[in-house]
Amino acid sequence: MKYSIFLPTGFAREFAGFTDPIAVTARLVELAKLADDAGYRALLAPDHLTTVQPSTDMVFEAWTLITALARETTTVRIGHLVTANGYRNPALQAKMASTVDVLAGGRLDFGIGAGWLEPDHRQYGYDFGTTGERLRRLEEALQVILALWTEPKATFEGRYYRIEDAVNEPKGVQRPHIPLMIAGAGEKRTLRLVARYGDACNIMDSPEVARHKFAVLRGHCEDVGRDYAAITRTVTTPCIIRDTDAEARALIPLASKFVFPGDVGSYGLVGSLDTVRRRIAAFEEAGVQELIVYFEDPTSTAQVAEFARLFVD
């Protein structure tokens, strides 16, 4: 099992205890350097513009943040879980990703999704639309991005996006292109997009649900002629370790209900050390290859270091 860190940006009000954004920046750099040294696979930031629960707490813009952290680290990969398609034109998004991959020395993981938080869109003046519209936009965006990453000159004419003889140089360091993660668990549309375009998928649910979703993904891969084994399967989970399961469950934050479905205390890395070990084993047995860990206190270097000592090779 590989482990990555769900990097705080303020989205879940992780910086409510801070008053100085410079102090937050210093803590994020400290966390990134610790992850670099401890052997975590990646630092992945959510791409949101507002807090999940209404507040005036600070929220850092995710692309600017990971670019800065790329220059503070040497081995850990950096990216998003995930960038929201509706916030940026996909051609510009492809260009931004190519540049960041170069600045990071070939360490970018590009994650993208259709977007789901309506207040982000409303407050910043973006059209939210229906789920179907956002997914149709996402499919066109994926084609635009991949074309700009792989073709000398890219042309695309769609319902929502259009490019003509677009040149994107440098395209990034990684070949054949920057790895592309598509997040979401929708069985008819999203997982089919993963099968057609993605190098990785991400869901936020239990081992049992993950097993089912991966089976659906395998079926889509067979339909489109894609090698299922070529797609990395990841799950995002909270991590709260205490002496007893009851102590850990009592600390699950209210914001978790907006992100994790059902009773996350019954399947996440929430409980005693023995419970957490069993749940990691259950995720692995379900076919999960990487857990993206959201720590109880995402700004705590002690929690990041202790988890690495216990679990990260």
C-alpha cells in the first residue's frame, strides 16, 4: 500500500486557529518537507475557493500553493485531489499543469473532477449547472488537456470548448504525458471517463464500496479496450488514531459528513491502532493501491510523522 497526504488548504477550516497567513505558509512548507523526507508518495490539495462550512476563514488557492511547495521539495509528488474543471479554461489548465510539472522536475499528478461545491461557483461567479452539464464539460476538457499534452498542435471543436492549432510547449517532463487522475464514483459516466482517459481514479468510501466501484471500472475498461491494470486505484480516508475506537470516533469533525458518505467512523482509518491496521488491510484486499490520508489535525507535523513511522515504508 502507498500513502499520500490530503494537504490542507483551509477548505475544511483547518486554519481556523491561525491568524497570520504567513504562519500558515510556514507550516505548510514544514509539512511538505516532512512528507518529502518520510517517504509519502504525494501531497494532494483540494481545489476550493471557499470553506465547506460557511465562514470567513482563510483558504489558499490550490494551484499557487502546490507550485510553491514543488520548489520546497525534491522527491514527493505534488498535485490536487482534485482540480475543479469549471474554475479554469481547460486549455489554460493544461498549460498550467505542463509548467508546474517542469518546475517540479516531473513530479506533478494532475487530478481533475467535474466540481461539486456550489458555493464556490456561486461566490466566484462561475456557472454551476446540472451534474450532467458538468460531466459533459469534463469529458470535453479531458480531450482538450490530453491533446495539448501530446500533440504538436492541438485542435478541438466541442459544445463547450474550442481550440485551434494550439501549441503547448513545454508539455511537461513526464512521458507519454503527465499522469491524469479523475475523481468520482459515478458508475455510468465518471468511471467510464476514467476507463477512457484516466491513469488513476479516486473514490471516498468504504472497502466494500471500493470493491464494487472497481468492478464497474473493470467492466468499462473491457468495453473501451483499456487495460484495467494500467489505472491506479486510490481511496481518500480520514485518519484518527486513539487508544480506543470510541475515543477516535468522538473526534470525527462535523465537516466530514460533507465529504465522506455514510458512517465514516465505521470504515475510515478511525479507531485504535489495531482497528486502523485491520482497515488498511481491508482496503488493500478490496483492490486499493493507495490511501490518501486526511489527518485528524491536517496541520500537525507530529501526526504526519507518527503515521509515517507506523505505516510508510
